Amino acid sequence: MTKKINMLCAYPYMTSNMQKTLQSHDETTRLVVDSGAFTAWKAGKPIALDDYCRFLESLPKMPWKYFMLDKIGDPEGTLRNYELMLKRGFKPIPIFTRGEDSSVIEDFYKTSDIVGIGGLVQTRKNKGFVNGIMKKIGQRKCHWLGFTNDAFVLHYRPYMCDSSTFDGPLRFGVLKLYQGRGKSITVGKKDFMARPLVKICELIRSYGEDPKELAKAVNWVNTGTNKSTLERLTYKSAMWKNREIEKKTGSKIFFAITSSWKVTALNWADAWLKKHQPSLYH
């Protein structure tokens, strides 16, 4: 049985090239589409509901799941959008955003078996909020938007969650290599200015990579092609960690992607992991 790679892509990033790449990996990918309302709101370019609906209708195949178009800072507008999408025949995942009256959650569960929980990204005391809201949700299905804290996923086992932090090493140049069983080791350029620790070299070799290559500056670059050692280790490590947590909790952890090459890189990393950690796929 093929285990799908969970990917979430926001509407603004669903370019023709992204769609083409996703279609080429359709058999291995479980796609969720987000409206991108938060990104658009930050950029001062709100998304029109009709544009989002027409986009969904234009897709050759509907994604596994898709979110409603929420209106940031406007609970009434969010509810209005949800009701309009339902009237148009869509079945989106509704989004409850931190700050709204919690009674809205109950209303959403009347029309959807899954409710998205938003307002968790880079907000103060978001962990405390998750603790509180999960007491209300209980065992019902939910999706944490932009929140995949390991300890919380292991404890609450949400049905779904997503994050874009998996490729942080490509932005900051510091690898957090997964070792299995919940343990990771941090590796940076400085570790290769002199002779690196034996345990670091052994771990990198276990990933099928040559630690000597990390002594070269060119292999600490984000090329957007999966050709540098940094990129390959980043995606292999993220895939290993997600697969292990998913197997333990049953939660579907989605990689939030913004470019088509990440689709290819994740599929490549998954194929590698399947050969080296086959037990994660049974």
C-alpha cells in the first residue's frame, strides 16, 4: 500500500507549473489547498471569493481537501464566505481563528467533520491556546494551521496539521538532522571548519551523503534544484521525522510548499526513505 506524501499549497502558489508538477506526482501526493488568505492579508491584497471558487472549479481533479476562504480579523465575513461556498456546492474545511467566540466551532461541526484552527503562527501563548481549544474539540477531527509542535502532536494526535518550518535549514543554513526515536542533532558550517565529530559523520553517511562534501561552501547553498548536500539532507531528515511521528500518532502532517521543486524534492526524499526505513511504510 502506497503511503501518500502530505502536501499543503496555498492558492497564490498554485501556478500552472505547480499544478503540472503536482499532477505528475498525483499517485504519491495527498494534496490540501489553502486559500492563502493570511498571506494575501499580510501583503494587502485580499482574495476575492469568486476568484478562489473559480480556481477550485478549474482544477482537473479536486484536491483531497481544501479550506474555505477566511477573512482575517472579520469573523462575520468568514462565516459569510463559508456559507456562500456551501451554497455553491463546495465542501471546504471551515476555519476557526483564535479570538473568535468558541461557539463558532460547534456551528462549524454541524456542517463539517473537520475544523481548521487558525491564528497559531507566531502568536503569543499559542501553546496555551491549543491546550484550551483541544479541551473543547476533544476527539473530533481538526487541523492545526501552521502548528506542528512535536510534543503537542504526540499528545493530542490531531487529525491534520501543517507547517513550512521543515525546510528552515535552507533559509538559515543550520541542519537539524533527525536520528530517529524523537532525537535530532544540530549541524552547522562551523562543524566542518575543522574535523567534525565522528557521530556527525556517521549520521550523515547513514543518510547516504558524504560528510566531506559539507566542507565545501557550495554544498551549504539553497539552489532550488535539490543538488546541494544541504537540500538533500534537509528533505530526507524532514521526511524521516514526519513519517515516524505519523506512524506513531496517526496524525497527517502536511508539508506546506511554495514552489514546484519542493514537490519533486519531497518525492525524491520519500523514495529514499522507503528503501532505508521500510518499516515506516507498513
